Amino acid sequence: MRKSDLVVAWIACLIPLAAEGAALPEAPGRWFIAPQISYYTTDHYWNKDGASQSLGSYGPFIKKEVSVYGEYGWDRDNTITFKTAIDALQQNNPGRGLQQSGGFTGFDIGMIHNVLLSGPYALSVYGQMLLPNGQRPAQHVPLVGYGRFGLEGGVLFGGYFNAVFFDTGLGYRAYIGYPSNQVRAYVTTGVNLASSWQGLISAYGDFGTNSGATFSSGNVILQPYYQLVQVSVGVRYRLISGFSVVPNVTLPVWGRNTGQGYSVGMSLWTDF
């Protein structure tokens, strides 16, 4: 089964905060590129105690994003990954009116190393660097990205069968300075519905480890300490060999100190 038949890039593009990549390595010399457009909005948030509250006169918060995720098969066991996104944000400030900002969220470069490939099962480890976008909190409100260097590493495991697959990941992200470090996890599954259709569903979570983080970015979904569990549902339709479209919707399930909104998106998968 080719990697383009899986949900590998959907994890990274539909879910920018999830552990990136997947356990199954990309074939040597092959590329996978997946651009996506998405729209996020919310007029409510979860406070630090997990209670839902209205943004009131500050809402709604809106994020429009264009992102791209890519993989390249370096050799039989190693896959190079990269990701970046451009955001356009807006939120009302009762004292200053509508505030808007935009720019790159940052740049992620990493590698997946396959440890075990046995029948339909794969086990891999991954690591990545998070490069800052150069924005400063005092100059950009709402802030786009944290603007901090970070490192992330973890483990990926999956089973890939003829009509169904599952893919899981568990990782740890550490930033220099703020924000809080994070434990990050996901589980996803896909089922072939027809020759050109595949149903996709994923649950994923980000869990900040430092409740004492105090810096505020002016961005309800980018607080320095937050915890969030979300569920995403998508459908993949294969246009022609090597090209598929994936509409998707992401809904929040539980959180602390973060926005309580939903997002819709459309991704294009290309494999060559």
C-alpha cells in the first residue's frame, strides 16, 4: 500500500498541532506535498479551570490559514519532513477596535526514522526543529506563532491493512523560554469506502506541562499554557493517481486556557 493511500499528511496538515508524520516511511526518492487552506472561528474559550466562557466584546476570534506539509524519502529508513503556514488573524479590542495581524507561523524541519517494518505494522521515531518567525509580542497583536525556537521528539506506530489502517503518535515538545512545554498525542484511523473514497477520523491532544506560564500573546488559541483535545473528520477523494482532495472539519472536545472553536479545511494531496 502506497503512503498516499493513508492519512499521513492529513495528520500534519489538518492538525498543525499534532505530532507530524507517521510510522510508515516514505519510499526513497518520493515526495509527498500537501497544501491546505483552513478557516477557524470562535466566540468562546475554556478558562484555566476548564469552564466555558464567552469572549464577549472581544469575539469572534478568526484565523484564516494557508499551510503546506511535505515529506521526502531520503532512503529506505529515513524521511525528511517540513511544514510552514501563513496565518491571517483578527479579533476585536473594545478599546482599540478591530485588530488584525498576519505572517508565517514558523518553520518546522524534521526527520522520521523507521525502526521496525514488519508486515502491516510500522514503528518509527521522529524529531524536529521549530524555527521562529521573528514576530515580537509587543509589535504583533494578535501574535502569529510563538516566535520561539523549539525541539520535539517522539514515537510513531501504525498498522496498515487493505481496507483500514490506524496510526498513532506520542511526542514531547520543548521551547526555549515561553511557552509551556507540551505532551502531544494523536490516534487516527481510515476506512476505504469505495475505490476512490476514504473516510478519516482522528482524535488528538496537546497538554501543556507548566501551569505557571503567564505570558499572554493576545491570541486566544495561542496561550503559553493550554490543554486541548479535538476530534477531526475528513473524507478523501482520489481525483487521479497521485492527486486527492480532502475536505475536513475539526471540533473541540475538552480544553483549558484555549479557544473553543471549530475549523473547516480543504487539503490537496500530491504524491510523486
